[in-house]
Amino acid sequence: MKDEQLLNRITMDPKIMVGKPIIKGTRLTVEHVLNLLAHGATRAEVLKEYEGLTRDDIQACLLFATKALESTTFMPLMEESANAISGR
């Protein structure tokens, strides 16, 4: 499936889930799906838990996150101290 087709599975509506990106036709946020995967859930487990969800929906979440991060400049979550950098 092409990127555009996958991304069309994701929508944002300020009236649904406070405007967070969701999988069309659900109240399931992209963030929630990614969090499940990040914490070790397999795609099969996510699909079993959320009936009606498809492999393409999960792929769309991953692609959406990738596209959202493409132009992001990352800042460190915490600044390393000079001692940590020098190995002291």
C-alpha cells in the first residue's frame, strides 16, 4: 500500500479525542497504538485486543509518526553534565 493510502487512514478532528490523530472510524489514537508497540505488544496482540483494527491501520500509525518526525530537530531529554561526558 502506498504512503498516501496509509496516511488516509489517519484523521484529526477537534471533536474526537481532543484533536489527536486517530485511526479513521475509531477513537483509537496513533499515540496509543505506538505506546502499545513501544511497550512490547506485538502487532498480533494489538489486532486481537482491538477488533476491527487491521495491519494496515498499525502500519499507518508507524508511517504517520515517521512523517511527523521528519522535520523535527531533536533536543536531548536531559543535558549530560561535563563529568559524565569526560568519564569522571
